[in-house]
Amino acid sequence: MIEIVRLASDPGRLIAAKIRNRFSEETDGDCRQAVSGMLSRIRQEGDAALLEYCRQFDCPILTVESLRVSAAEFDQAEREVDDAFRQTLQFAADRIRTFHEREMEDSWMLTRDDGAITGRLVRPVDSAGLYVPGGKEGSTPLVSSVLMNGIPAQIAGVGRRVMVTPPSREGRISPALLVAARAIGIDEVYKVGSAWAVGALAYGTATIPRVDVIVGPGNQYVAEAKRQVMGRVRIDMIAGPSEVLIVADETAQAAFVAADMLAQAEHDPQALAMVITTSERLAGEIVKELELQLPQLPRAEIARTSLAERGLILLADNLEQAIDLANEIAIEHLELQVAEAWQWLPRIRHAGAIFLGSWTPEAAGDYVAGPNHVLPTMGTARISSALGVETFLKKSSIISYSRQALEADGEHIRRLAALEGLTAHGNSVAVRLGTR
């Protein structure tokens, strides 16, 4: 099912190099071309193209009038969920809100004795589009994505938050998704998904006004659409398949490690579940645990494919070697199932989220720990961060000069302007100070 390879071997070095360079894998050409065509049609034809794609791929009976979820549909959803769900929803939302409130940035000012004032003004964007995958035609509603996308935008102060998610064949949205949206103050929800949903959010249609920021996970078509509209709107990130790297020593429990690998593998056949361990005994026990736990999963075939095609167990000589490789890989989820996990934290430079100790499953971060689960993949944790409140904020510089301040700085401004050949720049100072 899964290969065990010594890192110091030739095959191990080749595998490590491939994992390091996984971002360089080209987007499927057919996908790129298909998405380009979809976005072009949405931009030119608006609702007509949007409705055509929705009917073709999701709901054949959808109409323009039914694209937006109605108040009656929200009310019906409230009647269809139970109290246990509401309690868990509130529990998760409170945890996520508490964490993200710490991320809010303040505006600030600096003043000088000569009267000059400089600073930074922090303001939210006006609108944000929140993409929530449908999850097997609504049968597995990704409620956590509603919370992880919507709560940071709410804390930032975004005035208009729009949720898009694909409907079932009958034109319904999961009641759980609608109740979650309403619970965090979102009442603008549209029954659209995939690349055409991203196009509608980026360019706007008669039914769906454009937004400033688009966030949220999705399949390769969603990711490619976000790539192609990036620049016209801000996006959170271009995410690839979900991934986990577990660094484990001889103290780790094989059952825990295997369970966390399977938790990642069940996402998608392309998901990446990796282990780097210093213990050959543990590596063998992990394989046995995978074989034991896998048949018990409803999504066993997805997980089996993921492990067979992309799963890895690498044997390292020591933890230093394992951590060095983990930094080079810059994984989305990094678990340290090692003795004294906290002592290794200062050595970690690149990871989307870090899970410390054997009692910290990645699933806790997905749902209720508090930090955001929308994380950089494909090695982009070297340069990117988790989705957060700052994703929905922008900063404006503030500059105010007094005459005294301009007199103090004027000569330096004119000297730099002259050096760059921008005479009018220097003259704008001279005119004010009467030194032409």
C-alpha cells in the first residue's frame, strides 16, 4: 500500500527532491483552457452563461430567480437541523472568533517635532466572496469552511459577505450550510459553484455583484479560476490538494500516526500523506495500522488511492535531518509526534500549521481549535500564511506636512528628484517654499 524508503538512499533523495519541487507541477492544460473559456463567457454573457453552466453541471431546473437563496429557504433550513448541531456550531464559531480577534490590526500614527505626521490607516475591503465546496452534492456539507471563511471577514469589518456554493440536482443547499451562514451574519448566498462561481464573483453579473476578495477552498477548476482572476480581485491563495507531514520518533504511537495519515488521504485521491520517522520499527507498525484502519472507512477507496499513489514513509537518520527536510518541504499541515515536541518548535521555519504532540490530531485544527484551516499548500508555506483577518484588510499610508516640516525636508526631496530627472517633483517643493 505504501512505500518505506530510507532518506539517505538514492531513491530517498529522488523522492525528497520531487516533494520539494511539487509546486512546479504544471496545471493541467485542458483544465486551464476550459476555465479560461468559462471565465470569458461569464464576463461577456453574465447571468445567461452562469445559468447555463449551473444547469449543465449542477441543477437542471435552476432559474435566474432561484439563484439566490431566499429567506424562506433559510427559515426551512433552521427547522431541519437539530439542537446538537447548533451547539457544536456555536462551540466551533466561538473558538474561531476568539482566535481571529487577536489578528485584528490597528491604524497608527507617528508625529515629528516639526509638525509632520505619518501613519497607516487600516480599513476592510468593501466586499468578499466566500467559496464553500458542495461536498458530494450536499451530502457532506463543509460547515467548517463557512466559519473559517466568514468569521475573519466579519471581524475585519467587511460590509458585504457573499457565499457561493453548488446546489444539489434538486436546487437545494444543505440546511447545515445555510444555518451556519446565518449564524455568522451571512444572508447573501448563491447556488453556484466551480469556475463560473469564481467568475461571477470576480466580474459580476446582473444577479451577483462583483466582490473585492475571493477566498475558500475548491477543486482544480476553482483553483485555476482563482489563478486567472488574481489581480482583478485579491485571492487568499491558490491551493492544491490537501497535505500532511508527520515527523515521528520512537515515542510516537503507530495507531495515531496512521489515523492522521488516513484523515488526510480521505480528502482526495491526490491528497499527500507523508511520514518522516527515525524509527524503522515504527515505520513497519504504521503500515500495519494503515491496513487495519483503512477498511473501516466509508471513503476507503479514496484514501487507498491517495496512499498508493502519493503516500510516503521516509526513514531519517535523526530528528535534525527530519526537521531540515520538513522545512524544505514547507507542508500545509506539519505534525510533530515526537518526545518534547515544543523544544523543536523554534527549528520550524516553514509550515502552514504546526501540530505539537501526539494528542494533537490535525482534525482539531480543521474544526474547533481556533486557527484557520485554509492554509498554503504545494510548498507555498515558504512565502504564504493561513487565511486570516488580514486577508480582508488593506492599508493606506497617511502623510501630512507642515511648512516647517517641508522646509526641513525640501532640500533632500529636490536633490533626489534631480538625481532621478524628475524636475517637476522638485519644483512642487520649490513653488511652496518660494525657492524657484
